[in-house]
Amino acid sequence: MFCTTLRRRPSFASITPALTAASGLGLRESRLDTHDISIPLVPTLNPKTGSTLAPTRQLRVLLLSLSVTASPSALDDTMKRIQHFVALTGGRDLAIVFLLSSRPPTQATALAKPLATKTEDNDDDAAAAAGVHAYVALQAALMSHSDVPNIPLLPLASSEGLAALLKKHAAVLARPRPQPIASLSTSFGLLQLCTADPPMPQQTAYVLTDVFVDLRDLAEVCTTAVSSTLDASSPSARAASLVSIVGGSQGGSCGVGEGAESRLKGLRDLVGRQQCSDVVDFWGEEWTME
């Protein structure tokens, strides 16, 4: 749809045929109080019948021209209108089209250029410069208002190119949005993998963060316990040495550093024998592989 008031605005009165024509945008005229043009985006299909359903998204467009920055009061009124416009969706699927010049470019013959057309060329240049200046002024005003989100401000050289500009912008918005990249592994996520039966319960991981300073501290304590068993004469003796730490034996430190042994036994008391044993076994496997 496009707003019926466009017919009464000199800068945009000539675009009505392009908006209604099937070769253009094929819109119908209506009364829009908050914006000038509304274009359907991403029409969905009925999964059962395959028929097209009403589109769930609309590209809403505000058309502005040089007059909106002609004076400080005009610019203030324009910013209020833009704020009302943004409030429709919070900034999503919105665009502002700024017409740089309502003057059609001067046409000159290929063979000769009459002297009289030089004045017209100068007028065209001045109009183009004024349009760019007004466009930059509006852009600066938008950037200075923190309550206005970043919405596209599309420059339009002449009203004849409006349909093509909107089609191109609508096509970009209609593209499927890329899937968000999966978040990178966190240190807590890595900690939950440091067990013989990953992932360890979340509560066990929380306890580990209380008992040990960091992952390096956990590795040093566990590998200290594991390395002390490597001097044992047989696998059964090594296993018995580890069991004495995590299994509740009262047989002494078995050569393990007193600090490491007490911290592992503290961990065993908090998370249970099995969870503690799985953590130590994980570092045991890492140690014996080196």
C-alpha cells in the first residue's frame, strides 16, 4: 500500500504510476498515518495446501525530501515523525528514502550544447549539492538521537528510481537470515569434560570450581596423585594406591603430597567416590599417555 497523501506532495506526486503499475510495485492506495509505503515481505506457504498465506512481515517506508531539513523547526518536526515511525516495530523492517532532488536531469543533444543550457546545468549541480547537504544533515541528526535505532537511510537521486530502489531493498530483507554461530566453548564447559564419563554433572563441576583455583590447579593435584602411583610394582598396586585416596582408605598418604591427598579426599566427601574417581581417572589416562 501507499499513502494517498503522496499525490498532494509535489516531490513525490509523479511516482504514483510506478507504485500502482504491475511492472512497478503493484501497490494499492490507502490511508497510512505513520508512514508512506508498505511492501509485503517473505510471503509464507500453507504446508498443507501449498497456497500463499498473508505475509507476516511488512517493509514500511518513510519518504522524505529536502524540505525536511530546510529549517531547525522543520528538522525537529521530522525527528518527531521518525521517532513515531520507529515506534511501530522498534526499528525492524523499516527504511527511510531521502529524495536528493526533485528536478529531472537536464538533457543535452549529442552534437551540440546550446549556451542557454549552461545555466540549467549549473542549476542541476546546485540542486544536487543541496540534496547531498540535506541528506548529510538528516543523517547527522539521526546519529545524535540515541533513542532512534540505526535504520537504513536510502538516498534516491530522482523519483523515477524509487520502485527499483525499494524492490532491491525488499529483496535484501527477504533473504533468509544466517544462523547464529554457536558460542565457543567456555572454561566451565571444558571442565565438565574432564572426567572418565563425560560430561560430569553440573553440580560436580560447581564443586570443582570451589575446591580448585582453576583447571591447571585441578590438573596438578590429580597428576600428582597419579604420578605417585607409577612407582608401584604392579597395576593392582597402583590401583590400590589411588583407591586409598578416593575410596576412603585410612592407610595414610601412600606417597602422595599431603596437600593433594587432602584436597582430593575433600572432593570425594563433597561429590562422592564415583565422581571423584572419574575425575582422577581422567587425568590418569592423560598422564600415562604422555
